[in-house]
Amino acid sequence: MKPVLENPLYYLDNFHRVLAWIGERYADLLDDEERGFIERFPALPQAARALFVRMVMRKGQLFRASKLVYEEIGCARAAAAPLADTGWIVVDPPVSLDELFDLLQKPELCQAFALTGALRSARKEAQLEALRARHEGERPFSGWFDGDEAYRIVAKPLCDRLRLIFFGNYHQDWTEFVLSDLGVFRFEQVEISQAARGFRTRRDIDDYLQLHACRERFANGEAPLDVLRDVPPPGTDNEWLASRREKLLFQLGQQLEKLRDWAGACTVYSDCAYPGARARAIRVLEKDERFGPAWERLQVAMAAPESEAERQHLLRMAPRLARRLGHPRSAPGKAAPPAKLDLALPHPDGQWWVEGVVREHLHRDEAPVFYVENALINSLFGLLCWDAIFAAIPGAFFHPFHHGPADLHSADFHRRRAAQFDACLAQLDDGSYPTTIRRNLEAKRGISSPFVFWGALDDTLLELALHCIPPAHLKQSFLRILQDVKANRTGFPDLIQFWPAERRYNMIEVKGPGDRLQDNQLRWIDYCAQHRMPVTVCYLQWATQ
């Protein structure tokens, strides 16, 4: 693909690409306004289409002709005329005083309102306050200022919906095309069938829009119970959309818990399938001193924990609830403590970080130490299992700009690709895994992946890891990632030390003064202990002078 600057209308080409993609794959889901736009837009003059897309890509809805200066478009006023006939923009729109102050610069405001004296030299904020009482309501832009022409783009919500239909979310935007064209982002080329769609019904689209509106209201501080009333009911068979609904419910429950609305929080958590909601419901019952119901729910949850994280939380609540109810306390089995290393080192001068201080102290030519945290094991997993992760199964990919599968955090992510992952992991048993990892390192270098940390992975680190980490240990780590991708991609120890001559390694979690192990770190350390994977917790203190 040519660099963007060689094609000044790159953004218009990309916009047409989106419209064509939507028209081919989503025609049966579009409403009359969306369908009409896709049909009418290509018939406009090129300059009009380019100007429209430029306004869509910029922030806001109000623009001045004098600020829309693009060589490939030419005269903005001429380009805007056909757009006005479509109703997608309004020429010389009514604007309020506040909007006018956003559009005009200070000298223009002084001219428009004939400001004199102290008010002329005052800051724009002070000028606005002084004029607001005398200028209420809206009037056409030309009624305020006659030195320019203004446009209001009214079809922006429509274009946002089309962007949503294409990407399946609102966090990706038109810059994805630009960054891809420039080579900043590269994406795996996945065969996307005509049937691969993020939205399957019109209700999916409408529910997403309603969920997004609810999230915006909640983020802006609206009362959680008021937002809750407008959350769309369950019922869609679109799993990733349902998961977004559950996540919002969980966040509303958290806010109710912060507000000490125990009954409201418990109700929301109880009706929520988001990971962690069941444990939070039990905790809220405990806070509300409803120990009996909390104990009953805890017993049900302990019989089949949804994850290691939930089991960890339940085990913390169980002794407290048992004590409250007079039940005998069961002594939970404790994992063997990890190896411990206490260091007292001089406080460094200049810029430093605790992991770097420990790395430099432990590093030896014959036993190098690397700061890897979550990067190394995730990257090795991503490189070995590349084909499984990017398998073109239904619902996983539905546009060309996916950083990873849409169902990456779904509970059945592994199950839906079981055969592909089995084939990848089998290479750890037959010894062929280094070849696959090296091949993908070269063939896929720089392509966006939810697991591979390209900036942290070099040939030296990779070769030491393949030489020193037994394949059985890699397999156990990869299997745990697959148990719960969202939870288990993090929590790895900070450092890793290799002894190439002995073909062994050790992972090191570093804790500075006053720091403690986090829950996800404890879970990984326990797992390593169960599978005899070497890990040490290093506690750093500063030596007294």
C-alpha cells in the first residue's frame, strides 16, 4: 500500500471502503437513514465527499469555512454546497454565544461585539460572562459574525453508527486506517467470510447504542440506579455484546457498594454473570451483616469456583463467616512458601527503579538477568500458538483491524479452538516448538497480537528462554493462560535469570520497601510451586549508611 502522503484523498478512499464493507455484509440490518446514506454518498462530487469526511474525522460539529483548508479539496464553500442539499450539514446554522466563542478568536470577538476598554483586553472567559446576560438564545452564525461561513454537521451520529457497525465498538476510529497505511500498526491477515459479522440483528446494534449511552451517563456521574433502569434487558445470543452488558452491571454494582447501598448492590451482583460478581454479592451480604445468606451462597460457590481468583476470595471470607455463625473453622491447606531472597543494598543515586536495582545486582555474565514481567511467557505463548489465536472461526474476526479475536476474554475462548491449541501445544511434547516460535518471530514480527510484546522480545532473550526453560514448564504456563486469558495474562514475576551452562532458570518477583504481593502474583506463585517451576520472591531494603 502506498504511503498516505502519496494519496491526499486516502481518508476518502478509506471511508468508501467502510461503506462498501457495511453494504456487503450488513445490508439487512441497516435502517432507512443508514441505507440511504450509503446509496447517496458516492454520487456527490469528490470535493464534497472529501470535505464531509474531513469534518467527520475532526472533533466537534461546528466548523468555519476559513479553517477547512485542504489543497485536495479546494474552496470549502463550493464543496459544502452539495452537502447542504443532502441535509447532512447545515450552512449558516443557528449557534449560541458559547458556541460562537468556541468558533471565533479573540480579535474577531472584539470586532463582532465592538468591545472597548477593559472588556476588550479581558480574557475570553471574562468576555463571555460579560456578554452572556445581553445575548441569550441562538442566532445564525452570520447574525453574529459576517467575516466567514460556518457549517454544522448533523450527520455525525449517523457516521458514528456506521463506524460502530464496521468496528463493533466505539474505541476504534478512522485513525486505524491511517496508522495501518503508515505501517504504525500491522494486522494479521485473517480470512473474513461474508457471514462474519459483529452484529447479527438490528437489536444487537440498538442494544449496543443503548448500552453505550448508559455507560456515558454512568461515567458522567449519574446515579447508578437511574442508569440501571435503562440498561437493555438480556436476551441476545451475541456473546460479546452480552458480556458488555454484564460488565456494565458489575460496575454499577461496585458503585452501589461504594455508596453502601447493600441491598441494591446485592441485587445487581446477583443478576450479573460478570467474573467476580458472585463473590462480591457474598461480600456485600457480609458487610450488611446478613451472615446466614452469605454463608449459604459461599458454600454453593466453593463447590464449583468460577476461577482461581474467585476461590482465593472465597477462602478469605470463609473463616470470617464461620466465626460469625459459630461454625468450626476448617484449616485451608496452604501452598508451600516460595524461595525468599532478602537484599539490603545501598540507595542508588539518580534515576532508578527497584526491579532495575535488583537486576543489576544479580546479573552475572554467566547468569544474565532480564526484566520481563508479563512479556516473556505471553510472547512465547503467542508465537507458538499464533495459528490457533488467529484461527478464522465464526465471530472471532469481522473487520481487518482486529488486534486479536473478539472473543479473547470469553469463557469458551479455548474450547472453541481446542483442536488448534492441542496441535500447537503438542509441539512442546515432540520437541518441534523452537522451530515454530523462531519462524513466527521472523514471519510475524511487528504484527499486532494480544500476547506478543514485540518491543520487549529480542533474539538473545528468546534463545536463552528456549535453551533454559523446559518445555514441560512452558506447557504448564500456557495451559494456565488458557484457563482464564484475562486474569492469567498478568501476575508473572518481574525478572528471570538464566544459567545457560546448566540449562536452568529462575523467576524473581521483586518487592521494594513496604510493597506486598498482589493477588494475581500470589496465584501464579502458588501455581509455580504446584508444578515445581522455580520462583523466588526478593524483598529489597535500603542499607543504612
